Amino acid sequence: MFLKLNMKTFNKKPEKLWEWREYKKGCLIENGIALNETATFIWKCCDGIKTINDIVSEVAKHYKIKREKAKKDVLKLIKILLKEKALRLK
């Protein structure tokens, strides 16, 4: 699924579609996708309530990185998880 980068995109609310298990250094989604620690943080933010914009802000704050870097990382992971049908956008 192609994720267009526009203001509407950043108001979408990603929601998890699979159960998952958290481990010390990441998590495993039931469909077989393993996530590292940063990706797990982003995954946990995908609660169907927070917008992509909210998640970008949380990642930037939590990891003390610039918003542009956080936006790039969040969008990259969300695109992968949409493609793998692990998330949907509301």
C-alpha cells in the first residue's frame, strides 16, 4: 500500500491488527514479523487513538531526535506494517 505524504496522512490513526509479544529487545507480531526496540515503541503507539502526527512527536521526544528523522522512521515502519497487513489506518 502506497502511503501518500500529505496532511490527511498525518491525521490517520494506525491500529494494530495482530496480537504480539514483547521481549527485552523488541517484540514479535503473531504474523511472524520481528521488531527491534525502536519499532516496538512505534508499534505500541499504534493504538487506533493516536494519529501518525502524534506518534512522530512521541518518537522524537522519547529518543531525543529531530522531528524530521522521527517522521522518516515512523512512516517507513508504518508503510511496512501496512504492506504486511499488520496495521490499518482509521
